[in-house]
Amino acid sequence: MVDLTQKDITELQESYAKRTQNAGRMYFGLQRTKRLKATLHWVHDFARVSEVPTLKGLTQESFKAAISIAAQRADIRKKEAKDASSVSSEASPGKLKDDKKRQEWIT
């Protein structure tokens, strides 16, 4: 799961939904899809700290809590990245097209 992305989970869900009944059509549903994505983030959190994910010592409730926290962290990282890119783009003076503008920008 370390190599998967959220997009991969979405594509998997869509591909199963597009199958015919005889070919194994399956609807994941919104909650199951969210849990799969949260589990993906949980696995990625372990990879970030160079640890191997393990279910040892986890109950169903504690696992659901752990993947919920991982999903929240992923949302925070996404928001932080978006905010950082908007701040840096606002601070950028833009492309300098000629020496005259460069001199105005420097002074």
C-alpha cells in the first residue's frame, strides 16, 4: 500500500463499479472508500517514520481511531501545502522580462 495513492483507490472503486454483474461488479460505498483511503494514509504515516505498519495490539475501535487520525493528518498536510503555495505565489514578484523592470524591482 505504500506505493498507492488516493487516486488509485478511487480508480479501483470506479473500475469495480463499472463491471458487469457476471464480471464481479461491486460497489464500495462512500464509507468503505473513505476507510480505504484513511488506511492508505495510516500506512504512509508509518513509511514516513521508517516503520512497518502492524495491527498488533489494535482492536477494531482503536484501528478505526488510528486511521481516522491518519486521515485528519493527511487533510492538514494538504491544507498546509495549499496555503504554502498560495503564500509563496503572492510573495513572488513575477517573471522579470527586461533589465528596466529588474532595476525597478531591486530599488
